[in-house]
Amino acid sequence: MLISVNDETWWRDKWTRQDLECGDCRPGSAAIYGSAVLYSTTLPLLVFHLRAATSTVAMSLNSTFAEPLAGYLAQAQNYLPPTPRLLVIGLLYTPIAFVVLNVLYQLLPSSGSKPQVVFHWIPWFGSAAAYGQDPVSFFKECREKYGNVFTFILLGKRVTVALGPQGNNFVLGGKHTVLAAEDVYGPLTTPVFGKDVVYDCPNELLMEQKKFVKYSLTMERFRSYVGMVEDEIVEYFRTDPQFRIYQMNDINEWGAFKPNKVLAEITILTASRTLQGKEVRDNMDKGFAELFHDLDNGFTPLHWMFQNLPLPSYRKRDAAHAKMSTFYEQILRNRRATGEDPDDVMSSLAKQHYRSGRALKDHEIAHIMIALLMAGQHTSSASGTWAILRLAANPDVAEQLYQEQVKLLATPDGRFRDMTYDDLRSLPILDAVIRETLRIHTPIHSIMRLAHSDIPVPQSLAAPSENSVYVVPKGDIVLASPGLSQMEPSVWKDADTWDPSRWYDQDGFAAHAQKTYDEDTKVDFGFGLVSKGTDSPYLPFGAGRHRCIGEQFAYLQIGVLISTFVRHLELRLEGEFPKPDYSSMMVSPFPCEVAYRRRKLE
């Protein structure tokens, strides 16, 4: 019978440190057995164990893979000449040999300074299946076996994970010259956003580009955005076929909509109306939506691992980027020709200069506009979808939200006055719903950096012994998972329960975590002062120099979205609450339906 992954403990217990007290005996080639023999004069036990392990693993794999093939090989001997016969046998047994060698390699003692590697059967492929199917469960299981710091193999890449609030601080608070984001994310984002922006430029230029974009993220702008977002949502209710019952002005019949689709479309419409300007929003026809869809399909784990494959999604991604870039550049040329200078972010970017004195080139402006449109789309869409699903599954909370708005916004004639930005800041239940949704449904499960040098791990985070430290080797991808910290039972009471009321207590743990996140040491990374925030167990928008600059806009966008849905619709969930879908770079729910009923007549 094949040894299971869980039998790794049996192997490690059998080969104790006393048996293998030889330092780093790991060979540099695949000839593991031969390397062991070289040590046989001083370490006979190692040879004995290697022989026993080789025999046991080979027998196990032989019974699993080879025995079912024996009949086929016997028949092949009757039809094939000797040379092809050997070739067939070699092709069948070579993968088994690689698996055996990979297992034996992992059983050899490694350097005590490197974090433990998660046991895996298949070389190169490593733990890709377990991580890809459910990264959160994978992290939890590995932490139980290896502690807060461990390494796993992901399609040939070494990924060292640092968990918990201290792990977040270690990864997200590191110097960018030591832990770089662009080396990890550049291959994914550059084909989508374009050259010379975001992760395809030096970090100091990225910080300046963030500063340029903040033109759209001022308090004055936010005050004007609230009405725009609400108008887009209401217009969507009035025109989209999924809201046919709403459009019939029927307050008794229930309809249904697909929240993943609806929230994705509403998010892009509201973001373009506010952050991109009227000219861009007016051109968002079906053709533009198709371009966006093709670009969006370039944001997948496949496109991150393999940057250029001869597949339709890659060709469509590149074609969509070229057309969208041309779209923005044409607007710039038209404005120069006509002298038109509207008050929007594109005109602002056209007037900006880097510290060197160089003005932004047209293609840089176009690519920043694409990045501005795409960057917050996934996170806001996913967060909005989870929020609507939670309210549909908890109608009592939805009713509390509705009554909160009635109290603040209702007029004597039974209608609602227009919401303002200040109103959003005066709705504590709404604020709690948003924060709790971001806590339990963080849209990004893994934040990665590339180690540019060997990095010692603080002993308080993890260590092989009291007198030594782990060292993350140069070239490793280093990973933090703030979402796991936000659902840590040892930190959060009833961590797996969606409970907005935990945020009501201004002296409670949740409020303290939020305060630490917002009021930590202020640092100017090049785009204005921002709270570093890496020490908090609550990091919904990242931390450090790569903390999301659109954080306040996201609160506005999601807040107006939830408020508008609750004012216009009663919601209820059809079926079981959906599980997270980890097949894309952002964690969204699996497709489902939400039932709705119009609240009142107009």
C-alpha cells in the first residue's frame, strides 16, 4: 500500500536527529543512494536507513503503480522488439523513480537554519494542488505540523510562509530592497497594466505614480462621488434584466440575481464614473466591456505562473491591452488638438512630472489609467459580493441597516433624502458590516515578496532552537497571509463567525485592532504619510509601502453600494451559503443566487 502524506511523521520519527547528526548531508545530484554510501564509514546507520527506506518506498510505489501495469507489460513483450520494449518500460518507471528519489531527498537531514519544507510526493509540482484548492486550510494544516514559518514547493518555486501578526510584520514591514513585490507580481501585472508603470518600473517611480493618482482620492472628490455611485446603482436596477421584478414596481413578488455578475458590473461602472471621468464612462459600451473582460481574464494563477503561453486567453489579453491603451492615448491626443482640459484624473496626469523633471509619456498615462480601473475592481467586487451575501443570509442585520438609514435619511413624506459623504461616516452599523466582511472575507489570501538576500527570521516568530534562528535563503518567495490572522481563534473571539456587533464596542479588541491599523507609526513612502499598520492583526488593505491607496474610496464605494441595496431591496439567500472560490487571484464566492423583493413603490 502506498505511504500516505500523513506518514511523513513516521519517517521523521524513525530517523531521529541522533541517527542523523551529520549536518547537511543533502547531495547535490539525484544519486542519493550513492551519496549515502560515501558516508558509510562514519554513518552506517544512515546507509541502513536509506536502504530500508528505498526498499519500503519502492515496494509501496511498485504495488501502487507497477503491479497494475504488469499485465500490460507482459502483453507488450509479445508484440514489441527488445529496444522499444525497454523504452516503454523506462517511460513507465522513470516517473516512479523520480518520486522515490524526491521522497528520499526530503528524508535526508537538511540545514538547521532553513525552515522545514512541507513534505510532497511529486518533485517540481510540490504542494501546488493543496495550496491551489484551499490555501487557507493548507496554511492551517502546515502550521500545525511545522509552526508559523515553513517552506513549500510551488511548481518549482520555493515559497517560505510566515504566519500570524508577527509574520505579517516580517514580510510586509521589510525593506523593499530586501523583500521586493515587483519581482513577484511584475510578470502578472505588466501584460495587463502595461509597460513602465506599477511593477514594471523602479519602486521609487511607483511611489511617485501613487502620488499622482491621489488626485482622485481627496476628501473633496469623495464628497462628489457619493451621488455618482448611488446614481449608477439605481440606474442598474432600472435597466438590467435581472431586476425585472424591481422594474415592474411589484412589492410582493420575489426575483433573483447572480451577485457575482451584478457586483462585478456595478463596481466597474461606479469606478469608471468616479475615478476615470465622464468621457471614459460615456464610452463604456459593450465593446469596452468585452475588452475589460479579456484583460480581466489575464489575472489568474495560470498567468502568474506562466507568463506567455500559446493560449487564447493570452492572445485576447494582449489584444485587449493594446486596444484599451490606444483608447486612452487617443483621448489625450484629441484633448491636445482641441485644447479641452476637463477636470479629471487624466488631465491631472498629463500635467504631472517625476522628481527628475520628466513629464509622463502618453503610454504611461494610458497604462496608469488601465491600472487605476483594474486594480481595485477585483477587491471591491469580491468584498461587495460577500457583503450582499452576508446580508441575504442574515436578514435581521439587513433590517437593522435599513432602520439605521430610515432614522438618518428618511423625510416626512416617507422618502429618503440623498446620502452624503458625511452620512456614511454616521452609520455605525454599516461601518461594522463592512469591517466584519473584510475581516472574514479578505479578498487576497496570499501577499508575496521575493527575497533579494538571506533574511534571518526573528526568534519570536519561529526558530529551530533557543540558540539558533531560521534564515530565509535568497531567491525564496516570502509569503504572508493577513486573512489567516484575521480569523485566528487565539486572537479573535468566535473567529469563524460573521458578527458585525464585535465592532460596536469602542474599547473592544476589534476596535483596538482597527486603531492600531489606522494610527500606527506614520511613514511617507513617497506618496504621503500613511500608517505603517503592520503590527495589527487586522490588515484588510495590506500594510507598509504597498498598502492600498484606494482604501478610503473602497469604504465609500462599498458603503454606498450596501446602503443603496438595502434601501431598495429586501434580500434573502437561496440555498447554502457559498464557499470561497480560490481559482482566481482574488477570493470570490462560488456562483449562487440571491432573492430580492422591492421594498416600496415609487
